[in-house]
Amino acid sequence: MSTTESDTPPDGLQVPTSPTPQLSSRETEILSLIVRGLSNQEIADAAYLSINSVKTYIRTAYKKMGVTRRSQAVVWAMQHGFEPPPAGKD
């Protein structure tokens, strides 16, 4: 399996080696950026997406995870192997 640029997690963020089966790779990428604490606009800039695309990915990921709030999504992500960057590393 080859690694592509879209498979590379943002600096300092540990993403599970096997993505959670129900989330697409783009949803996993967006979720990892949420765990880092980025705003929707910052996610759009980092992922080269429109703000509306980011909101759509977030909405579909939330449905798949069974959450309704950003804080719940972060907790879900942490329980499924996502780790925030170490303190002091931005």
C-alpha cells in the first residue's frame, strides 16, 4: 500500500494506522484537524477545500460517529486512536 500526500497526517498529530472503517479518508483527515483544534476556516485552508465542503464533511462524519457537537467528536476521536499534538508543539 503506497502512501499519498492525502494520507499524511498534519504535523504533530497521531492518526490511527488503520482508519476507522465507517469514515472516509477525507472525513478522517477533517476529524484529525478538528482534534488539533482548528476552526472550520483553518481546516478549509489546510485541506484546500471550500468552507461549505468542510461543513459537509463534518456533518457526514458526525452522523457516522453518532455525535452532534464538536466536543463529542473530539472525545469520539480520542477513544478511536486519534491523539492531539504534544503540548507546546504547533
